Amino acid sequence: MEQIIGLDTLNIIALSKLLLAIFVGFFIFGWWRKYKSAYFLSIFGGLIVLFYIVLAKDLKTMWWGTVGDELLVSGYLGKVMFGDPSRDFYYGWLPNFYPPLYFWVTGLVAKFLAHNAIAAAKIGVTGALIVWFWGAYYWQKLFWAKIFKGDKNSQPLLSNSWFFALLPILFLLISDFDAVILKPYEALAALLCVIWLIFWSVLATQEKWTKQQYLFLGVSAGLLFLLFYFWWFIILPIIFISAWTSGRRSAQLKRFFINAVLMALISAVFWWPLLVAFVKYGIENWQAKFFVFSDLYTFNPWSYASLRSLLFLLGLFGLVYFYKKNTVIKSIAWVLIFSYFYQLLSIVLCLVGYQPVQAYKPFMFLGGAALALGLAIVVLYIYIKLRDKHPNNVKVFLLLSLILVIGQAPIVRWLDDPKVIQQIEKDLQANTGTPQLASEIKKYVPDYQSRTWLTNVAADINAYLPLSYYIAFSPHFSHQATQYSERLAQIKNMSQAKSPEELMAIIDQGFDPQIDSLLFYDDDPLDIQGEYTLHFWADRYPNGGQDLLITIPKNVITEQNWQKVYSQNNWLIFLKK
């Protein structure tokens, strides 16, 4: 059946394709004028950044709608923009449990440029893409120009400016673009962590380190930890084992621990308050436990018949071919190997009766970044060989490269997907009353930020208003220190209350801060003997999760204990007297 789209969607597609044509023109011009790597990086990076701006500018929601992980992103940004950046986006009395750097920087910038967290998320993706290309390029250039004190000829490929450009370009080409724009901080952190590991491995071959080199690695590691700490579960074991097995064990272990201390000091602004909260309230981790059977799929993207699979295969070939030829690339190969080890550990946990922890997670970006490096090395190696021995074939190689880039660029491979077009159309037409509701809450409850809310509202309101909840709708988004299971049990007890007094007794026996505000959507306001339905997402291992509905009788919420301050469009706000 023919797909039906609106004029706005058509304009997005048409303008995107025009950008692609302009890119091809600039590529050919740069080829003719023999421009250097920074030029080609800039025109490709500019293409991707402008494409994203054209794509996202008029979308009314997060990509794929404001659901799932999008709620975390928008809620976190909303807390930074409108509330206390040091507080959790669900629980105002707890510190952040999620790495904050991306959200702090994006939220701070968005304070001056955006009116809500949906717009802030667009700013964040744009900024992340800029760092993706130009930040990665000039960070590498800085290392080889200022930090590395040895002979660059010892690493002719890795110190080549063309490698600086190829790595971020190729990583984007083999990545799922929708995953990149959903969680840009994860993808960007994976790219930068692999680059950081290059720096570490290069410096590990030197006899002595300067204070500048220690600070460069330690501070950047701390910032990357703040960006997304998960990748360090792979990176740290690799550098520790390499240090332990090296011929200069004591010196290498000293470097490892000094850098670990520096990383810990830089990132303490995040993990120290979190640790204090764990000590005070305990820990119950649900975030890492969300599991679906696809988490145990074997990562083998090179086995499918497509151009993208060929790129993955070439990346794998690069890691294998240079494994014994270059100790630095050997370290990167171990990133991919350890990703498989991590999944294997999850398989073992399944067998011994424990729940695996995000078994497939390393493959999403970190394994891809390692393969992108292998691919960049292969492409650069072939180019140099052709340039030096078969210069007449260089033009053919560049033409094939252009065709490859065009075919794999998100503006072609991703945008031409009918599912993507359908989602664009859906996100353009999204109609929600959430912004209006947020304005009403601010009007009728001026002290809304200091209150503790129980609600049956989807958490997308946090993109416009930073509420502090008694319990999150999903344990997988809930802070580890909330004692989620016990809170949920209390809510279930509230559903069994037979009188207003019994309801208040249950609330008074709950955790501090106690529920003092209710925000309910009433499906049937004429039914005074009905119920308010609370929607939760319950874990259903090993099959992801499922809806959990808990109802609270209307007749136990009375004027004796609660003041109704708002009642419009089926929305009700009750404040505890």
C-alpha cells in the first residue's frame, strides 16, 4: 500500500536530499582542489548536523515519541532547566543516579535557547554531533601535537590526520542513527572512550610520563565517566590486564592507579552523593535488570548481505590483521573481545539463577566504535598504499569512497526507510495537552517543586515541569535508593483502603517525604463511586515488562483530608491538608 505523507514531511525529505546534493558538490570540489582531511570531515559533519536540524526542528516530541528512554532524557533535561540540577529527575530528595555531564551542559545551554526539554533534547543532539566530528578530530590532533612526546613515525596510521577524520565518520556510518539521536551521550562516549584508549596505549609504550600526560588522561577519563560510565566496565579491565601482563608491571600499574584516582576525583561530583544516598537508604537496582531474550543474540553484523555488513567485516578484518602488528590496535581489539566476555558473563548468570545485566549493551556502541577504528585503519592503509604505489587508482578509490559514504549516510540509508518516514509524520502531528497541564499546575500549586506527588500521569510532564514523585511509574527508571519494591507495596495497600482514615494511616506510615499531592486523570468524572487508575510498568523477567494497574477508590479521597485545587478537562489536583 502506498505510504501517505503530509507536506511538512515532504519538505523535510526534499530539503534533506538537497543537502545531500550540496555535499556531493563540495566533495567533488574538495577532491579537485586536493583539500586536506579537515575539509572533508567538515562537509560530512556539516551535512549530518544540518540534516538533523532539518529533521528535528518541527517535531513535537522526542524521536519515537516521548516514551520509554525518551522519558528519562526529557525528564532529566527538564530537571536541569527548571529545577535543581543536582537532584534526581523523579525524586527531588535524591541525587542523580545517571551520569550527568551531557544533561548539565545541554540543560544549561537550553536555559537560554529553549522553553521545554523536548527542544533542549534537540539542542543536545546537535551539540553531541558537533563534538562527534570536530571534538573527536581536534582532540586527537591535540594529543599528537602537544601531549605525545615520542616519534610520530612509530604510529604512522593513528597519528595521520586522515585517521582523525575517518574514525568519527565511519563510526556514524555503521551506527543506527535513531539510536544515536536517542542517546547521543552513549554513542559519543563510546567513540571518545576508544580514542582515549588509543592515547593510553600509545603512552604505555613510553618509559616515563610527564605530569601533563597524567593530567590529560586522568581528567579526560573523569569527564568521560561523567558522560557515560558504563563503557568503563570494559575499558578499565583491559588497561588493568595489559598493565599486569606487561614487561614493566610496577610502572604500568602505577600509571593505572594514578589515572584511576584522577578519574575518581573528577567524577566525585556525581558518584560521591550517590554513594552517600546508598549508605543512607540502601540500594535496589532495577535499571540494569531490564531483560529481553534479544539481549542474548550473538553480535555478528558482518553475516548479512549488505554494504553495512561489508563495512563491519572490513572493520573486523582490520582488528585481526593489525592485532600482532600494532599493540595499540591490539588494545582496541580487546574492546570487542571483552564485549563478548561481558555477554558470556550474563549467560552464566542466567544459568546459575541470576538476572543478567544489560547483556547486549556493549555491542550497541562500544563494540561498534572498536570496529569503526578497524575500518578506518583498513581504509587509510589501502589509500596510502594506492597513493604511493598506484597513484592512478587513487581517483577510483575516492569515487568508490564517495559512493559508499552516500549509500550509508543516514540521509540515505536511514531516511529512505518507510518506518522512519512514518515516524516523522507521527511526530509532526503529535498532539498533547501536557504543556497546558504543566502551566495549570504552576498556576494552582505555586510550591509544586517542594511537594511529593502521586500521579497516574505519564512522566512526559517532566519535560515541562520538574515534579518530585513518591514513586516512578517504572522501576527501570527509578533511583536505586528509593526502596522501590516497598513503595510499590504501599501503593497496593492504598488500593485496599476502605475509608479515608485508613488511606491516611497507610500514607502516614510510608517513607519520607510522604505523599502530600495527588495528580489524577479521571476517566469517568460522573462516577463518584469509581476509582482512579494508576499505571505502572512491572518487570516480567525474562520477557521485559508489562502493564500493572493499581486502582484507588474515589471515596477514600475526601475534603476531610484533601483540598481539591484543580478540576478541569478530567484532571484533578488534590493537596493534603
